[in-house]
Amino acid sequence: MNRCYAAEDWAALRARMEEPVELDIWRAANLLVHQFGDEAETFAAHWLDLALDPGDPDGHFVRSWIKQAVVELQALEETRH
């Protein structure tokens, strides 16, 4: 099951991370969108499910953020077309 993080969780992560790391999140999301097109969100969700290791909460959180960035990028692309 995928976990959605509340807006305050995203804000907390952004506050913890340095700017280059945030840029890497958006780059990764952009690559997924370009590589998988309409299936990028599905791929990201599956990839997120693979990161459910309880010993790696940061890895799961980062993958969650990438998935959210994929959703946002796809929404932007839909508004442009």
C-alpha cells in the first residue's frame, strides 16, 4: 500500500534537504516521466513498494517524494496540452 504524505511532511523534508538534493528529486521524476510517459506514476508506485524496508525510512521517503514529483509533473504536462 502506498503512503501519501501530508503537506507538512513534504515541507519538513524540504527543510531537511539541501537544494541540490531537491533538484535531484525533480530530475529523477523528470527522467521517469520522459522514460515511461503515462505509465510513470505506475512505475514510481511500484518502485516505491519495493522500498518498504523498515530499516530504510529515508529511502522510502525520498522515493515517495519522487513519486509525488512525477504526479505533479504529469499534471503540469496535462495542463499544457
